[in-house]
Amino acid sequence: MLKRSLAQRSWSTARFGSLLAAPPEIRLFSVLNRPPPNYEGHVPLTTIERGALAVGSALGSLLNPRRHDLIAALGEATATPYFIYRLRNAMLASPTGRRILRDRPRITSQTLSMPYLRTLPPNTVGRTYAAWLDREGVSPDTRDQVRYIDNEECAYVMQRYRECHDFSHALTGLPVFIEGEIALKGFEYANTLLPMTGLSLTAVLRLKKAERERFFSTYLPWALANGFKAKEVINVYWEEQLETDVDDLRAELGVEKPPDLRDTRKMLREKRKAEKAAKEAKDRIGGLKDA
Amino acid sequence: MNQSFRSLIRRPANAHALSRPQYRYYAITRPRFQHFQNQPSSTSSSKDERTTHFGFETVAESLKESRVGAVFSSVASSYDTMNDLMSLGIHRLWKDHFVRSLNPGSNSTTSATAKAQPGWKILDIAGGTGDIAFRLLDHASTIHSDHSTHVTVADINPEMLAEGRKRALQTPYHNSDQLSFVETNAEDLTMIPSNSIDLYTVAFGIRNFTHKDAALREASRVLKPGGVFACLEFSKVQNPVFNEVYKRWSFSAIPLIGQLVAGDRDSYQYLVESIEKFPNQTEFRDMIKEAGFMVPGKGWEDLTDGIAAIHKGVKPLP
């Protein structure tokens, strides 16, 4: 509220001075004279640029979901004015969240040693995470840097959210293809309220009919129910939870594991194959009978 | 960088940082590790190494070539789409006009000099994807029925050359001896013999060279006496109102389109900064004159009010 009223005040000299001194969130600046960056890689955008980035990246990522950099840009463009601040405040309200903001840990293949994770006992968070990364064939290094969020602390919150996305996959057991990703985005929307996660749900348009039915009947209700009632997943200090039992962590957070999507799809695929083989056999025998 | 009127009444950037009001957070988090801190970028390796500009950044001269190389390796695959989006398709008109005004090709049946030496020898520098080269060859074959003109496409970047070779497959020249590709630095054309080229073209390339004067001197060396040096490059817009619109499009929309289409904001930020850093029309004409060329008329032709300009020079006869 304060931000909007500052911009709308009259252009007297006193106000002008305070406007010029303000940080990029409320200062009006020209694209030819951007304020200095707040962190490495920071690009201060004007409101029009942010709007154009939001619209463009929304369309681009819908048309080509492999453009993870556009999904990231959509998240950053739509996170302000309110949502990333709410998430940051949720972190500040919890002791673990405050510690994360103070330590600012980063998740890369250097900081999280995969061979060590693989040696952990089964059903620990670390082992489940490593197993999930191996199963899906991804690495922790693929996350883009946050560039378009002006507040430095909120930029870190966004970066942390992005880097913990894989841990959320491990926590819920959802796979990396589009059906699992959309279900996880639904969960993240209910849990973090970031607009990009909600907007990503439009990707249901790209699902096949059976996948859509499964999504609306099982996974979306699971995602919304669990996301809202669970504790803030952003406050989990994953680096310290690597040796905890994953079921204990799920119980503590209040997250139920949804039906395993890979197993369901495999089962349905095999059932379809068996039915097809039976039908072909029947046709062949039927043919021989007539001959 | 040009200081706009508004920047004169604004406080300078460092005063802004010092007088930023302190916001009251629940807790001031001081990160233990230096992530998300404003790191000063240290680019030069030693104090006595010469520096040059890379966009608005200052880099050591030895590093500029590899930085530019990285930019063009990154943009090579979406080069044409991005050119169309950034210039709204107008770059095609510029290139067409450039080639037509050069009028390459000569018909051996109608020209006595052409009978002795059929076809032009053309060197297209920084011509990686072949935009200009194909236009030159098409002009020679269709307008002058000249099928002996030879174009050598030279580029320092292998990815751009690979794009050019790929696109050449769609033309009638890929199997002929009218087109060849060579990977070289324009400042050092040792594989091209002196006084052997009729026409030297460089389109939207010279802006990226570390040493433009060295490239101009090499151009002067390889051209025959009477040969033509032609350069199509971004330049300064003449009309001040249009210039303001153009600058805002450059610094705002182009990096944004780069992010959306090519996934690379930084390369396009470099591109618009390098346009800003390039000398204006008169300065560049004087550089061409200094390299030993005779410059016809005022020396350049503005396109779209100066967004691009065609500079020409002729190597004088001895």
C-alpha cells in the first residue's frame, strides 16, 4: 500500500528527492538509467518490462515446456509485489527459516555430495533424494540464477525455493515428466502461494485425456489438500535432514505420499499390452478357425 | 554513455546507494557466505595490459575476442529469428539495398574487362551465416548472368560458419566453386594474397572487432587497386526524437526478446551496448580514410535514419 501511494503523490521537489533515493521496487527509473544491481546478475526491471516478461515467458513456457529458464523468469516476474515477501516472512516466522536465511546454503553438486548420499540407509531423506535423482536422470546443477527480483533477501528465497524443488520431488515421490511436475506444482502452489506455480497448472492443456482424468480425480485434490495443510516446505533445512527417515519427515510436515505415478502408469501400460496381446491371439485363433 | 536530461537532475548512482533508506526487517540477515553480494567484477589480469570495451564493460584486450566468441556461439542457432524480431524484419531491406548498391557481378559477353577476368572475387568478412554472401551471388547470377563470381565467407566463429554451411545447402552454390568458407580473424588475413580481392564486404561484424584499424589495414592490403571496401554497420540515429524511441527499444525490448526467444539476455545486452560504443558516421569514415581508402562523397549512406549506415571506400590506384 505504501508503495503505490508514494508513486501516486504529487511531483513536488521534496517528494521527487525521496523517490530518487528509493530502491528499485518503488523508484521510477528509465531503462537507459537503471539503478545499480543489488546482487550479482541482478537486472532491475521497470513495471512494463516485468509485465512483458511475465506475459512472454508464460506464453513461451506453455508452448515449449522444456524452456525451464522461461518458467524461472515467469516465477520471478510474478513474485512481486506481494507473494515473495509473504514467503520470506513465512521463513522469518520460523526458527529454522531464520537460520536458513542467515546461513544462505546453496544446493549444487559441489555442496551436496552424491556418492555420500547414496551410502545413506534406505528410506532416509538423502538416500531417497539421491535415488530420485538417479531414477529421473537429473542433477542438482540445473537451476537458473535469480535475476529479476529486486530485494536481495527475497532473491535468495526464490533461489532456495528453486533449488529445493528436487527435494520436494523426493518428498512426494512424484516423477519428472509433465504429469508429475504439474501435480507437484499444484502442491507447491498450495504451500508457497507463488503465482508461477498456480499459472503452471494451465499446462494441463498439454496432458493426454487419461492423464488429465487422473490429475483431476486424484492428484489435484491430493496436491491442494496436502499443500494447504502441510507446514511450509521452504522452511525445511534439507542439508540437516539428509539422515532423517523420510516417512518421519512426511509425518512432521503433514504430507501424505500420493499414489506412485510411475508404478500406476507402468501397471496401466502392461495391462493395455496384455489386453492387446490377448485380443491379437483371439483374432488369430478366430482366423484359423474360419480357414 | 550519452547523459540524458533526466540524469542531470538525478543524484549520481553512488549517492543513491549511500542514502538508500534503511528498511526495518524482522531481522537483518547478514549472510555468512558471500552469495548475493555485490561483487566488483575484476576483469583485467595485469596493470600494464591494454584494455578495451566489451559493451559497457572494460575488459583486457586479450579477453575481448573470446568474450565475443562466446556471444556469437550462443546466438548462432537463433540468429535469423532474433534478427527478424529485433529489427522487425527491416534488416532484410538493409541487406538487400547494401548488395544492390554494390552491384556485384559482371557479364563477360557485354564487358570487355570481364572477358579477361570473368567474375568478381569477393571477400565477405564476419559473414558467418551467409546472409550477404548468398545475396551477392544471387545478384551476380540473376542480374548479370555471372556464374563465375566467387565469394569467400570468412568468420572467426566456427558455430556461425557451421550455420552458414548448413544454409548454403539450400542454395545452388553449395556444390559449386563459387562459394568457400574460411575460419579466420579479420585482423590477420594471411591466407588471402595481397591485391587479390575486387570487393570486401563486412556486414554487422566490424563493431565486434578488437582492433578495427588493423582490420581496415588488412582490407586495404587484400583489395586490388580500385577495389571497393563496403561496410554495413549500426550507427547513430540522426533525428533526436526517433533516437529516444530507438534507444528505449534497444535497451529494453531487445534484451527482453533475447531472454524470451533465445534464452540469453546477456548476449543481446552486449549487442546493444556495442552498438552504443561504436563510433558515429563521421568518425568511422575518418578511420576508413586513415586506412588509406578514398571515400566517395560524404562517405556513408544512412539507412532508416541512421540506425544502420553503409560506409564505402575505394583503394586508390598506385
